[in-house]
Amino acid sequence: MTSSQPLGRGISAVIPNAHTAATPGERAASQLLHLREATVPVPVLAAAAELITPQLEDPDPATREAAGTVHARLLTAIEEAAPGR
């Protein structure tokens, strides 16, 4: 066998999985969705918001939803970090 992906174990080995491997943006959206609190510089927040923006148009509805939630949280954090607040 020449597949680059390892075979699944148990029941997952016999159930076809039509979903392709997650892109870096999809993985980031999924991981960031669970993030509740972090202290990072505002430019890092802005960069993260920019990087996740393409996932807002992803064909997968779950990815779009996760990306939208994370993007909104990032923009809120940027706004709340603005001087004078």
C-alpha cells in the first residue's frame, strides 16, 4: 500500500470518510474556537484575524461557522485593547 495516511483502527477503519485532510486554516479555526483566554500583543491578534479571513468563505458550513466565531472574537479583542478603553 502506498497511501501516506495510516489506516484507521476499529470501526473507523471500515467507515468511509469523505472529508479530506483539514487545511491549516481549518485546524487553526477549530483550535482557536476552544480558546477562552490568552494574553498576546494586538498585532498578533490582527494577524490571526487576517489569516482566518479566507475560512469565512469555506465551502464547509462547520468551518465557516467556526471561522466566523473565532474571527468575531479576535476583532472584539482588538477593539477592547484599543487605547482609552
